Amino acid sequence: VSWNVNVPEAGFYNLYLNYFTVIGYSSSIERILKINGEVPFAGADSFAFSRVWEDADASYTADGNLKTDSNGNDLKPQQVENYTFRDSYFKDSMGYVTEPYMFYLNEGENVIDLVSIKEPILIDQIHVVSVEETLSYKEYIEDLNAIHPDAGLTNQSVTIQGEKAAYK
């Protein structure tokens, strides 16, 4: 699929994709990104977009507990795909680079192509946004405390049971 995008000035931009997952072979969705007919760098030759999984209802008893084996051990819940809309920046799927990738676009018209490697998706929108500097954690907390002074957003501990995740 190709898009013609017009940018007001040359510079670095982030790209993110709004997509809907559909029935496939249950593996990651992969695409090659090309800008103006070329892969901009080696890491752009394969972007992975994730699917969303959740525990199957059949993995739980009527009272909401995980089913157990004859020794009382929790059984691993069966996973089912949750077909849903997702937003994802074009980024390093391995996690070596934590920030979304920046792509240089020329002033005026640019062509962005996504070439399928594997798995189908329905693409809703591609967004081209100016690169914004990410706040440090300290700055983020200060901003939240300024907006919500009575929320008490410092020194709080939250425990979330990993086996009770809503989605994976």
C-alpha cells in the first residue's frame, strides 16, 4: 500500500500505524517500510506489529479462578486472539531502541510504502507526526502532580498479578 504525504518542512518525523488485526496464522504482522522508493535504513526492512491475546473463558472455573490439575497447580490458560484496533509507532520490535524511529522526509510530497512480508491486517490510518522530545520520568511525574495535585502520585506501589493480565 502507498500513501502520498505532503509535509510542510523537511525534517525528522515519527510514523505510526492504526490497524485492525484479522484472522491469520497467529504470528506477528510484518511489513517493509519504504520512503520515496527506498528502505531508509537496515532496520526498516522488517517492522513487526503485534497481535493482542487474552485468556480463554474456558480456562477459568465458574467462580473466576484458574482451573487446576490433580495436584492443585494452576493450569496455563489457553490463549485466544482479541481482534481489535491497535496503534503502533514504527520502532525496534526487539526493544534495543526504546524510542520510535525517526524518518527523514523532504519538504513537499513524499511517498510512503508498506510492503507485506507476512500476516494480513486492515490498515485504518498512517500518521506522520513531528518528533517530540520524551520527558524524563521525573518531569512526567512533576507534570502530572501539577495537573492533579491531590492525586498523590509519588511513592506509590501498585501490585498487579501477572497471571491476571487483561491482554497480552
